[in-house]
Amino acid sequence: MKEFIYTVTDPQGIHARPAGELVKLAKEFTSSVTISKDGKSGDCKKIFTIMGLGIKGGMEVVLKFDGEDEDAAYEKISAFMKENL
């Protein structure tokens, strides 16, 4: 299992467009990808889960990757987060 901790720098946080892109990326992998904020977590392959967390700019999120292609998922999704959020 790999873990990525990130503080969202986009003032708008994770709104519909980046949440949709995050879901699309997560679905490319067979590994499970979960996102957590303030003790609540959910599946990154479901947009309503991400949107339901209400992640705003300045908040810290934890992404966890678990499965056979977790390394590739970690690399691609963490790079997306750093570049877009």
C-alpha cells in the first residue's frame, strides 16, 4: 500500500471538473484508490464520493493506493494532484 498526503493549493478546491478527471485517472488502474479528509474517506472511482468530501483550498487530503498496479497509480495520480490542485 502506498500513501500520498497533499494539501490542496487550488483556492476552489476539488470541484466538479478536477473531480471528474481524478475519477477518470483512478479508473485506469485495477488498484483501489481511496481519498480521505478529516476522517472521512471514499473511493476515488466515484465522483459523488469525492464531491461529498467538500474539499476546499488549503485542506489536506490523503490518497491511498492498494493493488497490483499501485506504483503506477501513485505516480500518475500524485502528479495530477500536484499539477492541477
